[in-house]
Amino acid sequence: MTSIGRDEYPVRTGNGHYMNMINSKQDEHYMLEAIKAAQIAEENGDVPIGAVVVYENQVIGRAYNQREQLNDPTAHAEIIALTQAAAFVESWRLGGCTMYVTLEPCAMCAGALVLGRLDRLVYGCDDPKAGACKSLYNIVQDERLNHRLEVTSGVLADDCAKLLQDFFSRRRLEDAEDKAGFGEPPI
């Protein structure tokens, strides 16, 4: 991979090669919108992951994880944002759209991006445990499928990762306090 400048991010093309893409200001702008959505998920007690779908420089879908809130394993930010975007354009075909998401999508969400025919995926940090766009699988660029997305990873990755790290650190601390009896009333 070639060296990249401050305003460039590596983009994996359909054939697995990397190229430089200079549109980081726009990518950072929309990733900040996804981060704001992720913060709402955290406020609601869910894993802080946010997503926005952009079409012709307009946000047409904006969502955050709602699995805990809705008790729904499919209530990922990406799925909810795709549903909003499809309703906006009145079609399940989302050609011309870009998904911005704070964490590398899982297999379910990556599959939905392919099925929705989006043009591009931009995500913040990698997900080594469940990522299906680079880390464990590469569903969005699998040549056996009938559609592939352009992928840009690492946009505001440190900010996106910090949201998740802080959330899980607090969660572990709360769990430890509960196990130590700090969260229970005295007998």
C-alpha cells in the first residue's frame, strides 16, 4: 500500500487493491454525524454505534444501535438507517448512496449493504471480532455476489474506537461493582 497524506484514506477497490481517495473532509463531516448518532445509542444504554446514509450530499437515513431499547437482535444502526433511506427514496435499491458507520459492519449489516445496492461504505474502526468488510470476511466486495461496494476504512477511527472502548470500560466497571456488592442494598 502506498503512503497516504493527512487528508487521504486507503480505499479497497473491488479487485482487492488499494487506492488513495481525497475526499476526507466530506467523509469526516458525515462520520461526525454517525458519531453523534452513536452517542445517542450510548445515552440509551446500547453499544455506541451510529450510521448515516447519504445521497446527493443529503442525509436520508440516520440511526444508532437500538438492540437493548427494542429487544431486537437486528436493530443495528446500519439496518435502521437503510430502512429510513429506502423509505426516503421509495425503493429498496439505494444506488448512489454512501453508508457512514462508526464500526466495521457485521455479516448481517454487510449483507444488507450488498442487497441494498449502495455504492460506497465508509467506516471508522475495524471490528476484529465480528467485522465482515475486512477483519473476518469481506462480504461487501465478494466477487461471487452480484454487487460490490467501494470501501473506505479508518475515517476518524481513533474517535470511533474511543467511544466503544470507553463504553465497554464503564460496562466492565459497573459489572465488577455489581459483583462486589456495591450495587445492592445492605441486608
